[in-house]
Amino acid sequence: MKTAQQQSDALKSDVLTGPLVSVGEIASARDSGSQATRALFGIDRAGLIAVFAELGEKPYRGRQMTDALYKQRVSSLDEVTTLPQTLKDKLVGAGWHVGRPRIAQAFKSVDGTERYLIDVGGQTVETVWMPEGDGGAEFSEEDAESGARGWKRATICVSSQIGCAVNCQFCLTAKLGLQRNLTAGEIAGQVVAVLDRHAVELNRNRVNLVFMGMGEPFLNYDNFMAAVRILMDEVGIAAQRMTVSTSGIVPGILRFAQEPARPKLAISLNAPNDSVREAVMPVNRKWNIAAVLDAVRTIPFKGREKVTFEYVMLGGVTDRPEHAADVIKLVRRANLPAMVNLIAWNPGPGIAYESPTAESVLAFQKLLLAAGIQTYVRRPRGRDIYAACGQLKRTTENAAPAA
Ligand code: SF4
């Protein structure tokens, strides 16, 4: 495990230099120097056309490969029906393989949630499948409008890094430190592997993506956005069905604001003011709440889009009525189209916080609602399999402590 100093050094260096991985590097991310393990999965359409051009093949072959990877969800070249065997042999000869991340282990919760350890080149990363939505804000509003409750739908929670350098004090992932960034293929591959497992038909089943798993997406910005583009353009999931959560990485938010197509944004606020936030989220020392809100204001919100403030409630630390009063002031001053998601903290081994009582969560929500702030309480999912928010630590146990 990294020391706090190493974590903060890693955070600083990621922020200052940006962990950039190009499409070419994506293809060879797991390549130990030879061409033996170059992954096609994770390369976009233009990149695949270029791969086939290098083999002397026409652009339509690249397009066929794109459809096979992202629409038909093949996991090996043998499954590709549109390419002749001679061409598949040529690809293998040049060192290419599909290279899609693979579900190594699955844990199933009593509430239907599934948590996966997904193999990304010898290491594992966590992905969570939540059927019928997670009961959070992303669903409530739309459900009410469309009468969609009861439709088959699911949310997939996706990781962007192995471990995390941000060191939020309530989070089990933080205990791992940052191990490495995931490539675009490893991020998009979690989604496709899970869609495949559940035989999801995207034209019939509604799937939402939340980039709220392990890691800070905006400290792996280029790979995260490359994955988003593959998921939008090739897999066929609309950007409005995706939400990315950041701990408040200001340079990332400023870049995100410039994207022509992007997911919705959630800010992991988790505290009523800067002094509490510094204690709970050391990243606040680098970018305080005002700096984060200034960055969010540069986003051109579309239509009825809102920013979500995620608020993890820690018993006695952030769940009191006076904290609610501060949050009300903060949201009003922010002057943004916003809503609040309250999340009762999920306990984890080695973390000294306490869960809030159900009464304090509801009282908090009531105060915000009375102040005219759209506020939801996120229903915890998969606590018994360590799948709930802040619990992702690659544990291979199937039972979490009782909440
Ligand atoms: S809450 Fe998110 S940003 Fe904070 S340490 Fe955990 S994974 Fe990283």
C-alpha cells in the first residue's frame, strides 16, 4: 500500500502532467514489448481502419471489426463471422487479438446486485451491476415522467483506475493507493463484458452507466473520455445515460466543460463546508469548494440537465441539522441547476466512521426539500457483497459486515 506521501505525490503528478495514453498505446497496453498481445478492443473505428490499412486491407474491414467488437460483443477472433479465416490468421500473425477484459469472479447480493472482479491483464478491477436502477436520482425523475418504473433496466458502476490516489477518508478503495490507470479498452470493456453476461439488448433494455467505481476518472481523463466515446459511438449508449462523478479535480472539470458530447456530472461533495471537507477529503486542500463550483459553472448545461452533488453521510460528522443548513447555503450560493443525492455511509473494515441513523438521513433530506432543493436518498445496493459506494477494494469475500 502507498504511504500518504506517495499518494499525494501521485495525485500531484497526475494532475500536473496528465496520465495520457494514446490510441496506439492502448493497443499495446498489455504488450510486454513483443506484438504478441496487442488488443483490438479499446481502439476506435478510425484506429481499427488504420490497423487494417497496415495489413493492406480496405476500410470496410476495419468497420466490420468495429461492429464485431462493440455491437456483436465478440470475445475472440473465432467468433467474428464477417472476416474470412485468412484475414483472421493475418491479424493473429501480426500479433492482434480481441483482448477484451474478462469477468474473473462474480459475487451476487441478496438484492440482485452483482459485483465482479474483472481481469485486466493479470490485475483485477471492480464493476457492479445493479438491476432495476439504484434508486438514485438518475432514475426517480425519469421514472416519474415516463411511467417507466417496472421496466427492465439496470445501472453499471464502472471503474476508471486500479486503486485511487485521492485518499477520501471514508473510502475503502483509497486503502489500495493508486496502482495504475485503466486504458480506454479496460474501461469500456467492463461495460461490454457485463452487457454480454446479461445478454442486454440496448434497443430494448435501459442501461445507465455511472463512472463511480474505483478511481478518480478525471485523473485518467484521456482514457476515460476515449472510453466514453467508444461507448457512445460504437456500443450505442447515449451520453445522457452516463454520469461521471469527480472528487473535484478542477483541471478535469474545465476540460470536461469543453466536450461536445459528454456524460452528466456529479460532484462528490460529502461535506457541508471546507473545514469538514478537508478532513474527509484531503483533495479539498488543493481545490476547495469555491474553486470546484467555479469550474462547474463553466459547463454549458443542456436542457434540463443538472449537476448532482453526491453527499456521503457520516454519522456525527456530516449528518447533523447544522450541516444540512450549510449544504442549503452552499447549494443556493452555487447558483447552478443542481440536485443532491444523499448516501448513507457504508461501513468498511479499518475505517473509523459510523453510519448515520435512518432518522438523521430522512431529517437531512426533509430540511433540503423544505428549502426547495431536489434531494434523493440513494438506496444502498449490494452491501453484503462489498458492492456499495465506497466499498470497492477488490475483496474476494462474499460477506460484508452487517450495516
Ligand atoms: S471516493 Fe472515489 S475519489 Fe475518493 S478515494 Fe474513493 S475512489 Fe478515490
